[in-house]
Amino acid sequence: MIVNEPERRGRLFFFIWTGILLVGIAVMLYPKVGKIWNAGRQSRVVDGYERSVEKLDARKEEKMIAQTRAYNVMLLEQNNPVPNDKNADSYGTLLNMTSDGMMGYLEIPAIRLKLPIYHGTGDFAICNGAGHVEGSSFPIGGKGTHAVLSSHRGLPGAKLFSDLDKLKVGDYFTITVLRQTIFYQIDRIDIVEPEETGLLALDKEKDYCTLLTCTPYGINTKRLLVRGVRCEVTERAEPIRTGEKTYRGWYAVIGLNLFVAGVILCWKRKKKRRG
């Protein structure tokens, strides 16, 4: 079949336009699809952790908690809120039940967030969940403890702590370690310089947990501190299912773009037949 020059140009234009459309859709959807995928992966990690906890022997669990409490008491005696390497040898072995560094998980209902909590604040920990700041108390609660959890903000393919600034005093979050879930109610929110660590100090009479990330969004010159104080809640919060509402909207966007592409394709074919 002989293809004339106008028809060749028309096909070339169509393929170029379709390619540009597909690239545009991919670029537009990447942040949302990436966040949905990461949220699903984080939920699967948490589910795997809970299954491992169910199989954990009660005596072994008691021993793990006792060792961790002893570590927290040692931190209180040192009275040093700044991370240090004096306890590095014992740190990595505590609450490391599955040897992957995960010690529990964090849930924040107000921003529909559920993240695994990992030892330390290395790239893996703060890019895939919340990292526990070494030198702060382990998040198992108790008087004289102050756990600090940190994560990234503004990654294109992961939500993490991006919405931390939407929280307000009075909101709550939970920390689950092994079979224990602790509720914390936010009592203060501060923006400080990176070197200011006074608000992370231990209080002998309090049980605190602080969520830490960079701010302002995209500039990251200061630190946002969201502190919670332990509170008693009689009923367990409704489980967080991340990404449910987001799917519907983005299915509609994808469908609309495919519909537009189909209309253009049909129009091109009709035009070709008339020609």
C-alpha cells in the first residue's frame, strides 16, 4: 500500500502527540502513584510485623521489653537528649525482632498516615518510614521517657512526614511496639533551628514522643517538632487505610485522558477515510 506524504505526516503527528500525552500522564501521575504504592508497601511491612509479633513467645517478649526499659533508664540517668555513640553496641539489638531494624509502627489518624519505625535515621529508615533518633528513649512509654521519631518531607514518591504541619494541638497519634499500643496527644508544636535540642530533653515525670522533620517545605532550613504527651484512650481508633480515597480520583484522571486519546484517534481515522 502506497502512503502519500500528507498521510505520512498525519500518522507521524499522531504518534508524536500520543507520545507527548503519555509522557505527560506519566509525569503527572508519578507523585500520586508513587505515594499510593509506597503507602501500600508500608502497610504490607506493618502487616508482616504484626504477623511476626503474633508468633512471638510471651517470655521472649517480656525479656525484650525489660532490656529496653533498662536502656531507657540508663538514658534518663545520663540525662543527655542529644544522640551519642556511647550505647551504640546495645542499641541495634533492642526490639530488633526480625533483624530488619523495624521496632514498631506509627499511626496518625488526622493525616491518614501509618509508617513502620526503624532503628536510626539513616537514608533507608527516613525514606521508607519513621526513623528512631538514636540517643532518645525507645518508644515503649513510661515515666522519664522521650522518644523522637524523624522522617523525610517533600519526597515526590512518598508521603512520609509531608503533612506533619497539618496537625494541631489536641490531635493524637499512636505508637505500637510488639503487642502494646500507646496513645499520645499533641500538646505543643514548635519550629526551631537544627542545633536547638532543648525541647527533646527528658522529663522525669512525663512520657513524651516527638515527631521531627524539616521545614519550611522544600527549603528545610529549620526543624518542625510535634510533641505528644501520653494519654489514656479507652477505645482503639479505627484502623488507618491509606490511599483508598486517592485511588478513585486518579482512576478518573487516567480514564479521562484515555477517553480524549480515543476520541482523537477516531477523529483521525474518520478524516483519513473521507480523504
